[in-house]
Amino acid sequence: MYTKDYKVRPSKHFISTWMRKWDADVETLRSMIENAYKTEKVSKNKYELYAHAKGKSRKLILIKDDEYKEIFIITGAEGK
């Protein structure tokens, strides 16, 4: 998923839970989005991305808004 011209904006929930747990910043999230090994389009603007970070699989649920050039990260999850 192309993100260079898009602003990455995580939700307050995502910041206080997953970003803190993963010790991630916005640039880390941007690289996870760029290097996702699987991307599923769930609805018109909603995506589920799967990426590897620090030896684990991470899942990001996000909304890509082409009008405002913004990617809003709703929540995340992690696997093995």
C-alpha cells in the first residue's frame, strides 16, 4: 500500500494500547504498512494489513482516505 504522500494518524486507543506495547512510532507504522506481506480490503476504504515486526506478526486495521490523503489506524493485534 502506497503511503508516501499520506499522513499516518493512529487513534487514541491504538496509541495507548498497541503502540505503547510495541514501542512503535509513526515511522515504524509507516514501514509496517509499506512492508505488509498481506493486505485485505474489507470495505470501500477499510483495510486489514499483516506485517512482521520484531519477529512477530502484527495486524493493523486502518482506513485509507484518498480525499484527505490520510491513513487512520483504528486498532491492531499480534500473533506468533
